[in-house]
Amino acid sequence: MPKLAGTDGRKMSKSYGNAIYLKDSPEEIRKKIMPMKTDTKRQRRTDPGEPADCPVFTLHQAFVPQEKRDEIVEGCRTAGIGCRDCKAVVLEYLLKALAPIQERRAGFEKNPGLIWDILEEGNGRARAAARATMAIVREALGF
Ligand code: SF4
């Protein structure tokens, strides 16, 4: 997984205010992606660019399938694709990837008790594992 750039091209960080959150709605994510900085060589739609110099492309690397990504690289380097279209592609795949996570999150939001149930079950399993380990240790030490 490559390091994701924030929406301003710097390291993605809450303190920079440039992060995309798992809880962001599709519209919020769209508003963050569409104005993102791109390769500065692409001043005009007809200027070729270099995906390696573009923060948007780090999102492509994380979310867009290789075949589609190859098209983007070619389109960027030949100015065959505009940055707007390129961002629309990454947005589509990013939203697709986040949808099941957000759906799950919404389920927990509606029923927070579920989280406590999961924690309780995890605690139970951890206690059982600790008891079993301690039994082995006691036996080994002859207690
Ligand atoms: S086409 Fe895509 S990869 Fe190339 S500079 Fe624009 S946003 Fe970045």
C-alpha cells in the first residue's frame, strides 16, 4: 500500500485538515477530491503530466485496479485525459471501496450495544486464552 497523500498534497493528517475520513459522506468526499492539487505541469488541459508527481495518483494506486490505472498513466502523460475526469475515476473506485465499511459503521451507529457485545466476547476469549497459558506456565514451573 503506497503512502496516501492528503488533499493538499502533503502527508494525510487530521491536524493538516487534509484527510478523507471513513465516515465522510460521498458528497463530502467528492468535495475533497475534486479540488485536490495535481501535477503542477498540468496548467492546461492539453499539458501532459506525470502521475508520479501527482497526489491524486496515490489514491489511484490504493483504490483503482491496475488495468484502469495503466489507462490513467497513459492518459495523463499524453494529456489524453483531463484531471477532472481522472479525479472522477478515483472517486468512483474510492466510494466503491468505502461503501461496505460505511454501511457497517452505520449499523454500529444505529445499534451501539453491538460494539459492547463484540468487546465483551473478545474479553471472554482473551481471559480463556490467558487461563490456558497460565495453566501451562504453572505446570512447567511445578506449582
Ligand atoms: S491526469 Fe490524474 S494523475 Fe495526471 S495530473 Fe491530473 S489528476 Fe494527476
